Amino acid sequence: MMPGDHMQVCAEMGITARAFTEHGNVSSHVKAEQAAKATGVKAIFGCELYCETGDEGGRYKHHLTVLAMDQTGLSNLYAVVSKSWENFRYKPTTTGDILTDHHEGLIVLSGCLGGRLATAVMGGKGEDEKAADIRSGARVAAQFREVFGDRYYLEVQAHPLLDKQRAYNRAVARIGSRLNIPLVATGDVHYPRETDQDIYPLLHAIDRGGRSNTVEAQAQSWEYGIVLAHQTGDAVFSGLLETGLRSSTAEGALAASLEIADRCDVTLPKLKDLVYPGTEDELTW
């Protein structure tokens, strides 16, 4: 679906800001800004990066949610994404060094169950559940906070039907309390309405080399129900409680999403603002 469809649903629901974080891409940003002007809903520009933070060198990449907080952050976000495509290994790949070199102005969220933090705590997204490793998770979170400071948040999601999400949310709450890192509620939304997502199972199957009714596609069926139209504040709050978070913790995670929206203030550069290389003021972003 186009960014305008998402923004229209946000406007109908009274949602005041919407972050766009495609996997490995920033191609939605221009249309998101146009839709923001048309609907009055604030567009937040980001990317869900594919990261290698160690020596993996293989197909599996950790997911990391990165948002541009200001113009410097936007420049750094685009630099990171560009370098990730130059560093293509099965997917556009970002490394810890690239992130560190371009950290200014970026707000970083710890990621979904496929993120580096979740992998340290619970094992990889496709692996069997294991007992929460709080110590390993705390080490990973501390490393990110060392680079990003108060621009680093720990993601929790309201997916109570997932055993792993319930265990992970509780573990993240412990890590956040231990290290004094705020939690933030995220939705992992792909489509605005249920009627928009018929193609989603097929895309999953194609990505996994099968058909729409393959085991791989069916194993992801829980994701098909995550649509923007269901993401009311009450629904997200209730979902977080059902994963085992305390009421005060869930409230804090929701408040942090509003805090991040307030912190992000970015305008995309326009063609008239570009300065061509070789002229007096060369474009630097």
C-alpha cells in the first residue's frame, strides 16, 4: 500500500504521527511527506535496517529500527542506507562500524523479535524459545546505549498470542529497569486495513521459495493480522498487559512513542535546495 493510505487511516483514527521504516529502503519517504501535508499527520522518516553486528557474514541479518531525529540524522540515515547497499551480502547490510560512524541525529529502537537484542535474550527469530538470558541482553543494550545515549529505546510489541513475544517483553522490561533505558511500544504494522493485505501471504511465500500455502507462509500467519486499523491506544495497551507487562510499564512504553514523535523534526531536501558537485557549495549529504 502507498504511504497515503496509511496516513489517511491515521487521520481517521486520530493518530498524530506515523513512522515509515521499510526493510533496507527509504523509498517511501517522499510520498510519506506528501501524504503528511495532505492529512496533517506527521511523517517520521526511518528504516528497518538489516544488520550484522558481529562476524556473521551470512544470510541472517538482525533487524534494527532507525529514525531520523533531525536534518543531521536524515543525512546520516541516508548515508547508512547507501553504504548498506554497497555492502550487499544477500541483503543490504549495515555493520556496527557504519552505525557508529553515522550515529548523530539518529534515534535507534532495539528491534522486533528478529533484532540483535532479541537474539541475545531469546535466540533468533526462527529458533526455538529458550530461557531469557537477561545478562547477555543487558550487554547488548549497554553497547547500543554507549553509542546512542538517550536516543536508544527498547522495543516491546503487543502480540500476546506469541509465546516468545510474551517472554521477551518481560525480559526487556527487566533490562530496561536494570539499565535505566526506556521502553517504547511499536506496532510492526505493514498494512492499513485487513482488506489491503491479501498479497502478503503470497509475498512471504515467494520470499521463501514456495507457494502461498507452504508451511513457511503459514508459519507467518500471525503477522497478517497486524494492521494499522487495529492499533488503537486501548488495544495496544491491553495487548501489552496481556504479554505480562505491568500497567505502569505499558503506559511508559506508550508515552515513549509520543516522546519520539515529538523529538523527530525533519524536512526532506527539495530539488531546488540541491547544489551540484563542483559548484561553490557542494552537496554533502
